[in-house]
Amino acid sequence: MRRIVIIVGILALAGCGHRGGSSQNRNLGSYHAVGVISQACMASGRSQANGPVCSCVQAAANETLNSSDQSRAAALFGDPEKAEELRMSGASFWDRYREFSDRAKEMCG
């Protein structure tokens, strides 16, 4: 069950965005963040993973994760099963990752 929750969270981040015409999504173009998270998001192959969405997710990562944590989180985009490993490896990273996930959902839709 935990694995399903983790994978759903990762997929939500990779595909967050497009929800009709909400005002929140109209502001996605205002983010111009580039980094390992946005690159992993674009490489994820998700249909809703586009430049503005991935830039927004990167902006959320910049607010909540240090560079080391961003690298760890980026690995989850390409290997969702690794999330379970990381969750088990250290609660402090997982807490920061959940904060990032919540912030990305708030900012990016």
C-alpha cells in the first residue's frame, strides 16, 4: 500500500499542472527555474510534463530542498520504485521530500 501511495505522489508531481483554466495554472509561465528536478520532470515522459510545469516543480524544489536533496528527489522521477528505498533510508529526507511534494502541488496545481 505504501508503495502505491509513493508512486501516486511521484506521478502527481511529474504530471501536476493542467486543470482546466484555473488562475493558478495561468501563472505557470512565470517560473523560469532550471535544475535537476526540472530536467528529470521533462525526461519523465509524462504527457503533462512540459516546460512551464517542470519549471514550476523546480521552483518548489528550490524553496524546499537543498541541492543534495534535489538530486535524490530527481532520481525518483526516473525510478519510482526507488522512492520506497529512500523512504526507508532516512526519515529526515522523506519529511523534506513530502514538504517539497506538498509545495509543488500547491504552486503547480
